[in-house]
Amino acid sequence: MAIRTFVEADVPQVADLVWKVLHEREGASPSNLRSYFRELFLENPWHEEGIVSRVAEDNQGKIVAFFGTIARRMTFQGKTIRFAFGSNFVVDPESRATMAAIQLLRAFMKGPQDVSITDSANENSRQMLRSLGFTVVPVYSLLWARPLRPSFYALHGVARLKKSKLARTVSAIAKPFSALADAVIVRMPLSPFRQFEHDTIGEELDLDTHLQALAKLPKNWLLPEYDRASLKWVVDFVVRNKSLGEEVRKVVVRDKDRKVLGWYMYYVDRGEVGEVLQVGAETASMAKVLDHLFHDAWKRGMIGLHGRLEPQFMEDLTLKSCFFLRNGSWTLVHSSKPELLALVQSGTAFFSRIDGEWGLRPPRVFAAGVSA
């Protein structure tokens, strides 16, 4: 078994492996899945010497495992910290008895980064990473959830938990009653889910305003480091990929004097629960930004919103009738520097879904045809 750097010539084999293992499909991978691997792992704007994606080859030169890595930089009180974000590793079922996954992870940990991190680990990955010295970061493994149409949100949750014919039938029968209940709930003056127009202004979030808003976050937080090119790249990538919805809504929120209060980005998927990619504000303005976000999503027919917990905003989220849960992905971190490990574990990082691996998922709909 040989471990080496992932190069462009490997793209078809790696995409085919992922198509086979994660999507449980036979044959060659679709063209946009191949484009996804090329663009994300070889053409992203964050290049750091030695922080690379890797493949494992068997004795015949066949790629049997892949571990994607993206270099990112964050700053804390003016000091740059090099992060390496690792994706879920993929191993050919015929090679799972080998040490391919362990070897890939160990090679990842030996890179020149200050902090190794993943925000997309499943339960099996979590156990393996912990055995190698990674630590779970509970606060960044939590989601916040905000029902916008509470009755429909509850039906949605039941349908996801019990995918039976009876559950679908009950859900279909209950929908008219849910619509009536939600119409009342969102208009009751004392309802925690009340919806109404606020005195803030929402406009399309452009690149320069986004950069300026990020620059106003408190310097005593661990912050993502962006320039114009890198922010444009990641936002364009997310919008184009449509991994969790057909449209990404990007809004800057201003007060009546046109001062920027904050901003948000979320996937619009009418009749579904939308996924929030990023929401930010100076702490004093977060409540108004959340009000605008929830009303905006409600007007677009969403039944609820989910987002990654930003600990700095937990009080505002709680006051706005959000609740917290862990669902799916774990965040784990490793560093040889205890002070950096403590910094991440303390919850001082502004660490949204576009700042890690979670928001850079493959496209939801695959193109017909195959790349040559």
C-alpha cells in the first residue's frame, strides 16, 4: 500500500470510487462530480506547501482510498494560524481490511498545519479519529434549529424519523390542519413564532460588503482569513454546486440609516427546512439580523431553518426561540500546540459552514454524461 499526493490525473479514479462507495452507483462517475473534485481539491485559492489531499494505491497502482484536504487560514488577535480541513475518507470495500484509512489520516496529521480539523465526521470516522488523538469539539458539533411553520416543521420531523407508509399517510391527512394552525401561530401577538415586518432593510449581499462585514467582527475571536479572490471563489462554488437547494439567498441587513447590521446566506428550498451557510453581525445587532433572516425565509415558504451553532450568538438564538441538537456530523480537532487546541475548544471561533468542509459538499443533482 502506497500513500501519495492526489494529482489531476487521479480525478477520474477518485470520482469513480466515490460514485461507487458513497452513492452506491455502478459505472463511470458523472462529469460534474469529476469537476467537483478537480475544482475543490486542486484549484481552490488556499495553497499551503505540504497541506495536500492524498490517495492510497494498491500494489497494482489502483487507487483504493482517498482523503481530501483543504488548507485554510484563520487569524487570532493579528496572528495567522494554518488550518487543514479534512473531508470524510473513502475506501474501496475490497480494501477495508487494509490500513489505508489509518495511513491516510496519519499522513494528514503529519502535515505542516498548526491545526488539523474536520467538521463532517460520521460516527465511524469519529471513533477512528479519536483513537488517533483527535478531540471532539461539542459546541461546533451542534446545530441550531428554528421552526418557521411549527406544525409543518413537526410533520417534517416525524416523516424523517419514520419513513413508513402510515407516517406518509398521516402526514398527508394532517397537512391542511397544519396549514391552518401555522397561519394562526405566526400571527398571534404573544407567539414565539410570530412573523411581521421589521424596521430593517434587506439587500443583495455583494462581495465588497461581505468582506467589510467580516472585517468588523471582534478581533478577539478566531476569524477566517479572506481576501476578495478567496471569498468570491467559495461563495461562487457554493452557489453553483446547489448541494442543498436550488438557490442560495445572500442578504445584507441595514438599519433605517443604512448602517450595516449584519448579513446571512441560506439555501432556499420552498416547503422544506433551509440550511443556513453563514450568519454574522456585531453581537449587539445579531437579534435584528436573526429577525430579518427568519422573516425572509418564512416569506419564501420555508418551514424552518437549521444552522451551525456559533457560540458567540447562542444567547440571541435562544431568545429567538431556537433550540439546539446534534444531527449527523461531528467536529474534531488535533494540534500539537495545546494553546491552539484550547482556543478552538473554547468556542471563540467564528466558524461557519463556508469556512470548513461542510458547506463544500458535492452537487445534489448530477449531470448526465461522463467526462472523457
